[in-house]
Amino acid sequence: MPEYRYRMIVRWSQPDQLWLVEVPELPGCMADGATPEEAVTNARTIIDEWIMVARMDGRPVPEPQASDVPATA
């Protein structure tokens, strides 16, 4: 699995009782998990699948954008 550097927004969803991850550069690319780590792992899988489908459909794949927020924040 390639290592992409897309920004991930991780947040707790009280209604779902799950951690959610959104990948802003890839529209509709989201994942969830019982822990933040699980949600990020699932998001990495979804990123790979999002890119694969976009390429199969002939859609452009956005480049990862630089972020002002450190990875440890």
C-alpha cells in the first residue's frame, strides 16, 4: 500500500460513538473507527480505494496539500 501524505481531520462523533476521519483533498473520502488509530488505518485504506477508483474513471487525483498544523497537534 503506497504511503500518501493527505491531511486527515480526526474527530469524535458523539451521535455515532465513533472516531471519524475526513480527507479534505479527496471529496467524500471519510472513514471511522472505534479508536483514533483504527479510524486513521481505515482512512488509509479508503484513500487507496478513492485514488484507484478515480484513476479507473479517468478523474484527476488531487495532490496532497501542505498543512500549517503539525502532525502531532
